[in-house]
Amino acid sequence: MNNILVPLGTSSTAHETLQYAIDFASDFGANVYIMDVFNFSTGAGALGKVEEKVVQSSKERAKELVAKVDSKGLDIKIASYNGEIVDGLKELKQELNIDLIILAPRSNEVNEEVYLGNTTGKIVKQTNVPVLIIPQGTTYKPLKNILVAFKSGVLKRSKILHPIVSIKNKFQSQIELLFVKTPGYDEEDLQINTALLDLSRNLTITENQTTYLGVLEHFQSKHPDMLCVFRRKRGFFKKLWEKSTILKSEFYAPIPVLVLSVKKY
């Protein structure tokens, strides 16, 4: 992992997420880019000056957040984008070769009953870049115990696993594989990719209605520091294909969640 992007929301705890990203990046020798998004339109005649002022205001806010954190000597770069956040992420991904996005479950001060807010939900749903979701108040620490949960062992590209492999190599992490057989699974799903098996020989197989329920069943016994799941159209976050907001009653993780995409990125 060489380049990490941190989208900034309007939450009063945005600096906590940024600090986590900086601490994480420092351990991996990665660069940190913070992204602030705005969305406005105005008359053509005034567009230039107005946009310039909005961009400047956006950068000033980002600088204020940077001033609240310990940069660990990293040169934190700021990128402002006018438009939809997912479009901006796609553009910056290509321009900066982003390897990982680190963000909070919620980008603003929304109802406490919400785990995954609308903006974060859109990012997880629509981008193919690996996403690390950091719960509010999480302090960075080595990720020693990781639970990797999946409902299909099929991975067409081993490259998908690069982020989790990097984390394992860095911290000498102990990885538990949790294979959740859900109703209607295909026989093909039972053929676990060898690169996935190479992460760990500690494989637990369970049967549940959803991958999430399988995780709930084994979460307490595994005591993971991080949960790793895969972004599939009908995978762990399948509710995101119906809506972009997830309530805590539907899912809640008190630890970082790494979402890897099975699609090419």
C-alpha cells in the first residue's frame, strides 16, 4: 500500500479518522491524501471566482483538520473536488493510484442509530478501491487478530487480497477464515481460492442465513482486531444494493472493517 485517501466529512470527529489514517500510513510508509468534496453550481459569469473561493474555503478547512493531528512527519496532501464524491474518488484513484480508502462509518452528525451513513455507504457500494471503515473513537494499534469472513471461496484474481496480505506481513497477524454457507449456495462456492487459503489454515465452516449472521455467531470467540469482508453484489453488505444506509440494528462492528472488492480495480 503506497497511497491512502481519506475523504473528509463534516463530522466533529473527522480528525480522529485522519489521525488513524496517518498512523496506519506511517507504519506502511504510505502517502496520505485527504479529500474534501463540495457540490455547487452558479451562473457562468460568476463561476470562476465563486468556485475559487469555495475551493480555498475547502482547503482551509482541511488545513484546520491537519493542524489537529500528529502528522508523524508525513507530507499530507489536500485534494478538493466539485461534484459527486464517488466520481471524485474514481478520478483521484486514477490520478494518484490510490490503494486504500480510510473513512468513518458516518461522514456527518447523523442519528446515532445509524452505523453506515449514506455517503460512506455509497463509497463502499460504488467504488472498487479497498475501503477500511474506522469506528468513531478507534485508536490505532497493530492488527494482530483478523477475521476474514466470506460466503464464496471464488476469487478470480489473487490481487484482491493484496491489502490483507500486506497487513498480515506487517504485523505477523493471526488470521481466522470464516466460510459461511448460506441458503442456495453453488458448489463452485465451496472451491476456496488457494491464495485465500494461504492466508491461514485456521478455517471454520458454518451455515447461516447470511454472512453477517455467521460473523455474529463467531465474533466473540475469535476476538478479532479487524474484520475483513468482500464486496460482492450479494455479499456481506448486500443491503447496500437496496439502500446506502445501514442501521446499527442491522449491522454494527466496534472494530475496523476492511472491505475488499471482488471486481477488477
